[in-house]
Amino acid sequence: MRLLSVFLFVLITRTAVSQSFTDSLSLNNNRITDSTDAMHGFNDKFYDAVLKKRPLSVFLLGDSHVKQGSLGKNIEKTLNSFLTGEFQFPPKDSLDNTAISKIIEEYHEQLSQETEGRDLKLATARHAAGRYAKNDLIFNQYGVIGASYFYYNYNGFAAAFAKNFRPDLYIISLGVNDCYYPSFDTSVFMTQVSKMVTSIKKESPGTQILIVLPPDHFTWKYRKAEVNNNILTLRAALIPWLKSNNIPWYDFFEVMGGSGSIKMWQRNKYAEGDLIHFTFSGYQLWGKLLGTALINNFLYSLIKDEVN
């Protein structure tokens, strides 16, 4: 089980949601998949940020899920709360498993106290209250309703953001609009993904790219909602490509519970009735889970570095 999975279980079960919703989530999959340790450079910058040597810079690009604002805001809050916490990180050359285990324990305790007896909305809002320091994290985001990989390649925005912001981490959360319609073509889609990744790397070689796999959603035909199986076709093409190109990803589709899971999110008021978009609380949860996965990846990298 990955680090912080215990906290994630506590966080969800202490909120005002049903046990069935908790059981439907795949919290063990709430992690950054990075088999080649491509995130190593970003994690080094993360460590510099916790030591207050430099701010951490993150950019989030997406569609209507990002346009709504709460997703990015809660990734930012979660990262900021960790960066501005009172955790005693020694210089990296003197870090050992005992020291990092103590930090993890303190982090679990802090977050558990903040979620005790509160619903997720209040806990998330309180999470960074009184501890925000603008120099610890530089977070920017941009989202457009209906956006796709093709859209951002066509207008050149994806590359332009990389050039202008030069973030440490560039999070791309797209794919729903790419695969929504029956005419979805994987070869065309993968051409657009490759084009975007290449353009970002060209404009900002030092930037680490993280792909967020699109969430579960339904399509509508003659007023009837159906699971969009195109997302399975998309995943079958995209995941092997990410592996072969050493690009890490965050699998929110699996974290949600897989195919058809959006219905459970909707029944628990975390997704809208259109079975595509999320509610304010749903975006809060998504943002907190992704932010925690990034922190998890950072802490795990410290132990892995020492063992190796």
C-alpha cells in the first residue's frame, strides 16, 4: 500500500458520505504512476521548496473540469498546506527513513485532526486556512469548456503556456471531449497527444509533464445516458504510449471506481445529473486526491532514493 493511503481512507470515511461510496473508490490507486522515475527532477524541486530554497511552480491545463476552478484550487490548497506545514525536513544528504517516517506520521495526524467531525467541503476549505504563503507555491491554471488536445494544439496555447510560465510541473487534464463522440479515432487522438507533449518539451525542456487520465462519464443519445466505452479505447492506446515515452500519469478513472462509477458519484452529490461534470464538492475531492497523490509521490521518492 502506498504512503498516505491510510490518511485517504480516514479522510473519506470521516466525511458525510455513505459507506457504499467509500467502498466504491479505489484509494490504493490514488498515486502517480511513474515506473521509470521520471518525476525525480520534479521531486528534487519539491524538496527545495520544502526547504524554502525556491518556490514550486505548477501549471494545470484542461477542459470544463478545470474551467470550473475548484479542481485546481484544491490541488493548490493541498500542496500549499504541506509546503507551509511545520515539518522538519533536514538537508537531503542527512535524511533517513526514521526522519521521513516521522514527517509522514505528523502529516497524517495534522490532516486527520482537520477532518475530524467535519464534512469534506469544510475540511478542504479549512485545510490551508492561516498557513498560506504565496512564495511557497506558484500555481496557475487554464481551462476552456469543450477543450481537447486538438483545441490546444490548434491555437498553440499549450506550448505558449509552457514558454511563458516554465513550470516545474505541467499537469494536462484532457480527454473527455476527445473521446465523447462515436467518431473517436485513436490514431488521430494519439497524434494530438504526441504533438502537445513535444511542443511543451520544446518550449520548456526542464518542465515535467503529468497526464491526468480522463474520468468516467456517460454520453447522451435520444435522452438516454450510456457509459462511454470510448474511454476504454482511449486508455488502451494512451497508457502504453505514456509508458514507452516515460511520461507519468494520474489515473483518476480508476480512483473513481472505474467504468460506470460516475453514477455513484452522482448519487452522493459529487457529480452533476448530466453524468459528465462534477459538483463543487466533487471537484474539491478530485483536487485533494490529486494533490495528495503528488505529496505521496514526493515522500515515497525520498525513501526510494535512500534505499537505492
